[in-house]
Amino acid sequence: MNEITLRVNGETHSLDVDPSTPLLYVLRNDLGLRGPRFGCGVAQCGTCTVLMDGRAVRSCILPVSRSTGEIRTLEGLPEDGELHPVQQAWIAEQAPQCGFCQNGQILTAAALLDSNPNPTDEEIRDGMDRVLCRCMTYYRIQAAVRRTANAMAGRETDERGAAAVSGREDDR
């Protein structure tokens, strides 16, 4: 065992854990965070996704000893007590069904929009394609990401979150 220091959701934690322990287990078992979930254990499904310095990473295979920088989980996504715009869009679009993948979907969407605030539909699909959804709500997930991008850019949207139609491709 070694003492490991992690910065998670704005708080610093010193933990006595085996350095090879996957970050997911430390987050869930030692810190009691339930956002990231165990899905496949081989970084293929995305349910264990966390943000590390703003990048979406798979915590099920990442040794805690290599977990540096600011780690943000679903619990740490809301800012100042308000839901993050991605979470608001998820609710508006009714994106989740069973909810199992939503941790990975929401955090991946947040990272995507931080790096590309105005993605095309193809860029949304490409950016979100590594998180699997058992319920196949991909169209609603894409609509929620589009709604978030439009809201963050201050574009007016219709009831489905699409930019008000002006005939210009960059408004959609």
C-alpha cells in the first residue's frame, strides 16, 4: 500500500491504496462516489468514464497511481448547485432509459463540448461513439448534445433543442 493523493470534484483526498488499483474502485469503494460504474472492465463500454483535466478517461483500467490532475465525476459536474447544461439537456430530451450508461454519456458529452463547443452532428456521433447504450437512445443523446451546444452558444432553439431554422447549416 502507498499513500496516493487525488483531487476529486474540487477536494483533495489522501488514501492508502495499492497503486495498481483501478481508479474506478477507489472512487466507488474508498470515496463513496456512485457516478462512475463498472460495466465491462476493459474500457470498451464507457460507463466508468470520469473527466481528468477535462478529458474523458476510462477509470476501470486506469491505475490510481497514474490518476493525476483534477478528476471530476458525475457528482462533481453540477456547478454552484445548478445542473450542468448537459444535465439540463439530458432531462429536456429525456435521454436516459435504464440510466446505466448515463454517467459515461454525460461526462463524454461535457468533454466533447468543452473541446468543440459547436460540433456538427457527425462530430457529435464520432465524439460519443465510444460510450455504449444498451437501450439504444443514441438519437436522444445526440439531440441532448445538440441542445446543449445551442444553449451554450445562446442560440434560440425549438422544443426539440434544435437551433431555430434559418437555412444555414452552421445554425443547426
